[in-house]
Amino acid sequence: PSIGAEPDLAQYLQVVPGVIFTGDQGGQLYIRGGSPIQNKVLLDNMVVYNPFHSIGLFSVFDSDIIRNADIYTGGFNAEYGGRISSIMDITMRDGNKKSFHGKFSLNTFGSKLMLEGPIKKETENSKTTISYIFSGKTSYLEQSSKLLYTYIDTGGLPFNFNDFYGKISINGANGSKVNVFGYNFSDNVHYQAVHDLHWNSYGIGSNVIVVPTSSSVLIKANMSYSNYEITLQEEDQLPRYSMINGFNFGLTFVYFIGKDEFDYGIETLGHKTDFKFYNSIGRSMSYQQYTTELNGFMKYKMTLNKLLIEPGLRLQYYASLGEMSPEPRLGIKYNATDKFRIKFSGGLYSQNLIAANSDRDVVNLFYGFLSGPENLQLEFKGTELKTKLQKSRHAILGFEYDLTSRLNLNVEGYYKQNTQLTNINRNKIYDDTPDNYMIADVLKKDFIIETGDAYGVDFLLKYDYRRVYFWFVYSLGYVTRDDGISEYVPHFDRRHNINIVGSYVFGKDLNWELGVRWNLGSGFPFTQTLGYYEMLPFTNGISTDYTNTNGNLGVYYSDLNGGRLPYYHRLDATVKRKVEFVKSKAKMEITFGVTNLYNRENIFYIDRIKNNKVYQLPIMPSLGLNIKF
């Protein structure tokens, strides 16, 4: 079912095996134990630094113009790199080459306009075509919620966003093509007297496919530039700021050798990061860095009867750190029978970028980037650190079994060993200066080193026959972290997660559709409160007159993430009615949907100072209208 009467990639990702969203408002995407910074998102080979809006229900992408969305939850091969958890490779389709078309959507959450058509049509003398496609969508939820959802907040839901994407495609007669594209995405959140958040992202790029005549080689090239900036102003807090921009250029050659395929390529990326932040005791962290990554890869896809083998090798060079990371990869698929297939993938992975917020932050709309720092601690648990990169090892083993011609079972077990992670040090008390050489690194360094494991098993059962579609997902997952002092589970460690999705098409003309989705998830970890105390500020050291000073409220905490929130569950449903206008050839679709149908009060987090429970979104009905022309 589509929330807000409009299908969206964010809603699809929430039912993918191994994927966890931590909240309806400000939640982030975690894939098989990997944090958001460890997920790489590509749009037409261009890096998108923040693909999701703050409300958590919508992505920046228009699902109507997506041609492919390949999601690699781990074990991805050598053509991808620079991240240690997952890859989302999204490709937008070309505009219509023959005639003008469009779509207009209006619903209680926002509106959208999509236009496409030919600039130059194919003729007898020229087979070359030029087409365009444009999409723009906006949210007015902050305004509409004051009228429709006053029971949530009389001040309205403070979320607004705008997304624009455009593309021009030139297609040659022999299959060669050139694409030029650009985007601008923005997001605004305004909680009255609490905080203001704004981020903006834009990019421009081009990719080229060359198909030489009478040749078995395919040449691909891409180049792009993108920029992302985010600011956060909180009540009684100093502002936060983060920025990342940069370019990337890639060249890939694909050779077809009978049934086999050999790919190799090179890529260079350069980016600038800027970051300013103050922790809870006012210690500042400010960084501005330039870095370049150079990499090359090769992989060979060979078919040996029932066996498909895909070995690969990637070389990642991080210029700012002066480190080379060799990363072997392997993918295997064995078609044991016509109905049963076994598959394996794995490899070594590395990345330089780190998050401009801590993985220990339960609720954080601020999503920024930093280049990997050089000034790290010298050792971890008594062992000398030999790299400044974040590194991980993946191993995934599974099988597919066709129970019937319409019913398919997919099972995958996975293990991700994160041998080194870098996190912002939320416990920094002292400046890292020569005068403090006796102070432990964990109290003065801006960043800390961690290790961790993520492992589990995912089950996917699919049924598709005529008018009925059914999708059942169960994920069992474990995530652990070790900061050198203690082992803990991060706040996104969800032990059990179930998604059930179904749709049914009915009616005399098959113009009605009912869709439902039910999600059940075990409770996320949280740190429990043991008690409170008066925290006296010794601003003048031992000269402070604490007898006449009013202290602040201090909190005694239990073990980090030692408690668990209650189970999360939510039912969403939509009903669609399609109408066709024969004379005008236009099509209309009316959608009525309900999010959180039985109004489950799911806890997002607990405000331990005010002792208030903050809930996820309650029941939210929506109505939408789509017109295609």
C-alpha cells in the first residue's frame, strides 16, 4: 500500500529483507546491521548523500520514472566500493520518444507533476532520437496537517520538502546513447521552540554508452558533481553544520566472450567536507577537509553448465590517508535443479566517510558527513591500529526454491564482521593538546574506534498469480559493538522483524485494487534511567561557591542500551479505483489510504527529562488523485 496515495521507494525498502527503519519521524535506514553512512546511494551513477526525507515515509525519488532500483544488502561485487554495508543503484528511465505524456498527482500530503516527450523523433533519414523527462514533487504536510491531523499536533506536522529531477536522452541507431541529468532536493523541519532543520542537495551529471560497430565490447563513461548541505538550530544549543560536495568520473569496459563477460574500469572521486559541532558540554569539533579516492576494478562472469561464478578484485586508494585497500570479491550461483538454486557472495570492503553524528544517537535528524580523520587513537584494546579506514568482511549464503510455479522461497544467512569503525566521541571532555598527554584517548580524541558484528537470516516468501500478490518477510538479526571498554548493542538492533504485504485486484473491469501491509518488529534497545541528581557547574574550579549555586538536572544511566522498548506493529491499507476516459485517452486513479489503521501507539523514544513518551505517527487517513495524460 502507498502512504499518502503515492507509491514511494522508501516504502518499498521497508519491506526488503534485512532492512530496518527506526522511525516514522526522523527514522533512518539500517541494512543488515549497517548504519546509514555505510549505505551508498547512486542515482544514474551520481552519489546522492541523503535519499530520505525527515518524516521517514518518503524518498527524494519519483517512483514513476525509476527504471531500475538494484538493492545490494551485502556481498556486492567489485564494480561497487567506498561503503562497507550496502549499495542502492537507481537508474531513471528515458522520456517517451514518440509522444508527449504526463502525470499529475494531488493528495493530502503533497502534489507531483511529471512530464515527458520527444525533442527529436526518429525519421527515415535519421534513427537518432532525443527525449526529455521531468519530475517535480512538493509536500505541504505542515499546512494540510493543521486542518486534517489536528489530533496529532495543533501546530501541524512540521515537515516540508521539494524534489526536482530532469533528464535529456540522446539515443543513436546502434544502441549508443548520451544522458544529461540534474536534480535538486530539499527538506525543512520546524518544531516550534524546539529546533529548525534544513538541508539541500543538488547535482548535475552525464553518462555515455558507446556501442562500437561489429565489436563485442561495450564502453560506459560517467561524470557528475553533487553538493549537500545541512544545518540544525536547536533550542539552547549552538548550531550544527555539515557540507559535502565533490565530483566523480568513471570509465568501464564490458567484453562479451561467448556466454562469459569480462568487466574492468577505473573511477576517481574527489570531495570536500565541512563540519562544525558542539557536544553536550560545549566542546567544539570543527573540520574542513579535501580528499580524493582512486579505484580500479575487474570482474569475470563465467558460466560452467549449472554453475555461475563471478570473481572480482577492487583496488581502493584513499589519497588523503595515503592508504591502498585491496578488496577481493566473489559471487557464486549453482542451479542444482530447475527449482532449486544455491548462492554465495562475499568480500572485503572499506570506506573513508564517517557520519557527522554518533551511532549512539537514538533520534537525530541531523545527517552530515566527514572525511575519515587522521588523528585517531594509536591502539585499540592493546593492539596497534594499522589503518585509519573503516573495514568490513561479508559472507552471505542462501538458496532459492520454487515451491510451485507461483510460490517462491528465498532464504539467506549473512555475517558482517566490522573489523574497524570510526565514531564521533560523545564523551570528549578534554582538548587533545600536549598538556593533556596523560589523559586517556577516549576522553580527549574527537573520534573513537569500535569493532562489531552483524549476523542473521532473512526469509522471503512470494506468491504472484493473476489478481493476487503476497509477500512475507521474516528477518532475524543480531548487531553488536565493542568500543574497547564494553560491548553493547546499538539502538537499531532489532531482533525480529516481520512484514506481510498483499494486494488483490477485483471488480467487473478489474479496476479496483486493495493493498495491505502489516509490520511487526521487536523493541529497539534504549538506555534506562536509574535516577537523578543535582549536577553542580564548577565553572571557576575549586573557587566555585557551590553552596549558593543552583545546579542542573543530572541523570544516572543504566548500562548502555540495556533495556528494550515494547514491540512495534502497524497496519496500513489502501483502496484504488481506476477510471479511463476513452475520448481523451486520459486515465484517472483515486486512492484512499489509512496509515496505522488501528492507531497503535508505537513508542519512538522516551524524553527522560520530562518523563514523556514520544510516539510514532498515529492513524492518518489520506486521499489522493492521479491523472495520466
